[in-house]
Amino acid sequence: MTPPASIADREHDHAPIASAVVAWFADAARPLPWRAADVSAWAVLVSEFMLQQTQVARVQPRWEEWMRRWPTPADLAAAPPGEAVRMWDRLGYPRRALWLHRAATEIVERHGGRVPRDLDALLALQGVGPYTARAVAAFAFGDRHPVVDTNTRRVLARAIDGRPDAGPPSSRRDLEAMAAVLPDDPAEARAFNAAAMELGATVCVARAPRCDACPIAGRCAWRAAGHPASDAPRRPRQARFAGSDREARGLVMRELRAAHRPVPREDLEPVVPDDRLGRALTTLVADGLAVHSHGGYALPGS
DNA sequence: TAGCCGTGGGG
DNA sequence: TCCCCAAGGCT
């Protein structure tokens, strides 16, 4: 553990940053439906699953429809997993829909149908990792936990460390960095967790930060250093999507979602007219996203 | 642990 | 057009 004196020093140094970001958030926060005061923990959990690697603008309509259809974990658990995948539509990473369905089942079986508040219980749910568990505990239950996503990592790297971008993710190091800045008061901490994410998502963005709109520009270590450019090795370039197996899987899933009966393989060949089709079908079945039955492929359990 | 997993917005 | 990158998690 860090010596108490050091913690006190850091908190003293960073308190104005937290205050300024929270004050900015009070005005600048986007009115996202899952931030409403009366939403359930389940509603928050659903939003966090959908927001993993997916932008707010694409999530919002899916979330609205999802919550209307399955307002509780028990409602979703009672539906076939394939219906969750179908409702997920084109949010991407459809395994998340399967995991959310599984998590709902686990919540019913292990927690009486109520989303658990305890961090370890949350972490034990399928598809819930360090970010999502803390986000639910903090945002749905108001508990004081550091919540660190990619936006917060970037904000801390710039404002506190004076670097243009965050280093490689390290759950432990990232949580410690946020803990050093997090206000003591639980309500204030909750607000700062959300505010830091919001700042990173809307102002302190990766490509072209809008420092003129930033509430802590005057306290930002990166700005004070003259916005030095990144000297870190760029992260490996994402593989080209066009022509990839990923694309092929997405094309197959699109067909299976649209169909309400098994789709014969020959009907998929025009959609993926090359040797990616076989790999896509094999891996989709292995992932549980598709089943082979009645001479065709279909969503699971529907 | 590094690679993999969809899809789309924006520079 | 092309490429980056996005409220991560799993294996």
C-alpha cells in the first residue's frame, strides 16, 4: 500500500480537478436514459453490456427496446438465448447478447432475480469484468468504487501524468490511479466516475481533443507541457475488416437474425461466397451463436 | 497475454 | 478512401 501521507498529498493535489470535472458534469452531462434516477440496477447492467466497445449513439435505441421487452432479469432468462441475439441486432460482438442472457439466468438462479450489489458477485457473472462490475456497483447502487474505462484512462493520463494517451491497460494500475483522484464522499465519487468518463467521451477525445471546452484545461499536465505528441509505440493495427472472418461471421449472423427458420447452407453461400463461410459456421456454432438443425443453421433455442 | 471478437461514426 | 477507435471481456 502507498503510505498514508502520500495518499493525502495526492488527494490534496487532485481535489480541485475532481471538483471542477464534477461541476462541469452537472451542466454538460448528456441526458442518457440509463442515468435517470429511477432506473433499476438491471437497466444499468444492460446498458453497460451494450456499451462495451460500442458508442452511446448506437446503444440508446437498442437499450430502450430491450428494456421494454425484458424489464427484469427473469424476463430475459425466460426467453430463448437466440431471441437475445436477435434483439441485439447490429450492436456488434453478439457474444455479448449471449453473455447477458447467461448473466440474467445466473442472477435468477443465484440471486433471486435481483442484480447483486457485491463486487465479487458481480464479477462472477458471465460477461462482467472489472469495468462493468464497478460501473454497476457505483452507478446502480451508489457504492464508492473507482470505475475506469478507456475514457477515464485517457483523461487521467493527460490531466495527471501529462502524457498524450494512456499506456497499456493494467486493471490494477488503472484502478490505483483512479483511486488516488476519487473523492471520499460516495455521492461525489459516483459523480466523478461518471464525469471523468463523460469528459473523455465528449471533450478529451482521443483524436482531436477540444481543450477550449475542457473544465480542467488550466490544471491539465499535458496541456501545461505543451501537448507533447505520443512517443509510445502505436498499438498494433486492427486487421482489415473487409474480407475478414469477422466480416463473414457478421454476414452470417445477419441472415440468421432475419430468418425465423433454419437457413440451409446453400442459402448462405451467396452471402459469403468464399472459404470463409465454413470457418464462420464452425466458429459460430462453437461460440453458441448458431445451431445446426433441420438441415440448416439457426439462432440458438429459438 | 496477446489476439480475437462486429459494426459504424468521424477525421 | 482509408484508418482510427470505440462505456471490455474471454481464452
